[in-house]
Amino acid sequence: MKSVPRAVASVTLLIGHSIAALSLPLAALIHPSHQEQTPAIEYQQLNAIHKAEVKTRVGQLIQSASTRDRAWAAYLIGEYGLKEFAPALIELLNPNSLDPEWETDFVYRAVLDSLIRLRVSAPSDSLAPLYKRFPAQTLIILARTPSENSEALLSIAEEPGREVCWVAACNLLAERKAPGFAAFLLKRVKIKVNIAVSERGNIMFGSDGLSCGFTCGLFHVPDGLPPTAYYKLTFAPIREAVVVAPGAHPIFYERKVIETDRIEPECTSNADVSAGRDWYCLEYLAVLLGQSASEVELQETYSKSIAWSGIERYKVDVISIRELVIGNFERLKKRCIERNLLSQAEAEALRPNLIITVNDIRKNKTPQLPEIPGVAKVSSP
């Protein structure tokens, strides 16, 4: 027996998985085997007929009260490129339109996947409630129109954790020079001032590194549901990864499809760049100003060493260092105002977030270091 044409077999297999979709017998979808020899123009007509049948099925499934039927409808829309159903897909993102069942997640996954495959944008107010459950998919869709979604992206950037999402959001905001982004960066950046006090004042400082790893779980698609795609954002340009947020630290996404009734590992990056966020903030400010990071006068970390020569001199030295850093911060604010990146009202509300720590490493710690407001003291043996 000759094989059925691939397009015919495909739609038969896909629709055959969903019982609710089978209002017509499978035989109605399978044409005689002699059509394998159909000329090209007739084969195109055959494909058009089957696409029309899929559209009919999708129209029925998407109106169904069954969560699984809706998942199949959303899946088929993306699989067959049925862009005319995009408004119906977006409607399915409304949490009030679906029953609160565990299967609802598979509907959302299918909807988001189809929106990505169709390269269709969706309103940020529809996507925002789904970010915590589906951060990668949400960011990919928001990245389609970052100018229109700057508020949603700023909201993502303000959340703790999910470092890869934070970098992706900031890349998109920096690229568009989004209003409010410069103020966010200046408010967010923590400026660490480490001062060592010794007899000689010639102490060297080290630096922290970046840790990285992966968190893995299991992803299972139960029988009766369509093949399901999951997405992962990554810092690494792995094979077949797609750029979602270009920039100094580009972010990529990877898509993997899990077939029905299969269990696969699902891993997400837990790279910890929280220690590097302050440096990243300065890099993004440099991008906004059209400079390199080394040209930005403000630094993420200041390491100073002073020689002990009495209480009064110690106070003068520490306060002088603090004023130097504040001056650098104020000059950076002024430049942002001059480039229309920061409003006067935003600038007036911003104060440098200083973390000043003095480490007393004197062999003779008498007298004790005096108290200075806003300055923490530690003592090394």
C-alpha cells in the first residue's frame, strides 16, 4: 500500500489525538493513495482543502467548554499558521475564560507558543499576569514591541531573582532608551565603598565572581493533550537558540517540544548575576549615554586605603571619600538630564545608594574608630 501524502497524514494524526475534534470520520480526511501522484497544482489544492478542514475544526474546538479541546485549538493555530485566529488566541489569555484546572496551564502554553510562532504581539495587560508562571514566553512576546511594552518591561526589571529575565528586560529597555529607565538604573545601583584603615594605608582588595548553575525538574505532557513546547532563556548562544534581547549581554531562547505522554527534564538557568547587577546598571547607563562603561565616571565599587593618623584626620578622610562618590553620582545625573534621559523631577528624587564599610585592620585598635553617620564598621583580627 502506498503512503498517504505527508500533509494529509499530518492533519489526520494531529486531529486524531483529540476525540472532541473528530466530528467527521478519519476516512474523510484520508484521500485515496493514487493522489500521491497528483500534479503539483492539484497537490496545492489538496493542502488548501485540508487547511480549510483544520480551520473548521479549530473554530469548533476553540468554542468548546473542554480545556483539552481549547489546548488543541491553540496548538493547531500555531502548527498550521492560522494567523486569522490570533484575536481568539489572545482572548484565551484572559484567566476568566478558562476553568481553574491543572490543564489550564497547557492551554496557556499552547496559546503563548502559537503567538510566538505566528510572530504576533499581545497586549501587555494580558501577558503580565502570566509572567510568574511563564517568564520566557512572556518576555519573548513583549520583545516583539518593546516600545509599547516599556512599562511591563520596567516592572519585570524591578522584580528580584530570575537574573536572565532581568538582563533581557534591561537589554530591551536600553535599546529603546525607554522613559524612566535611567531613573530606574540610578535608583537601583548600589555603590559600595570599601575603606581599609591600617598603619601604612596600602591594603589591596579582591573582587567577587559570578556563579552559575541550572535548576532541573520534570516536564510531563499527559495523554490526550497536544504536543507542548516549553521555552528557556539563556545567556549562552546554544545550538538553534534565537536572540530575543540583543545588547552587551545578549539573551537567547530555546524552544523544545515534548510529545504527548512523554516525560522530559526541564532545566532553567539560575545564573546569579545579582552581585553583578550594579555593574550592569552602569553599563546600561553608558549605553543610554552613547559611551563605553569605562567612560562612566561613577563606579560600582570604590576601594580605598587610608593610613591611621588620629581621629580627626580619619573623619576627614572618610567624609572626603564619601563626598567624592556623591559628586560622581550627581555629575552622572546631570548628564542624563542633558540627554533627556532623566526628568528634573526624577533627578531631584534620586539619592546615591551608598554602602560604606570601614575595615579596621590596625594592629593596635586603640583608640576605637569613631562613629560616622551612614558608615558601617568591621574589625579584622
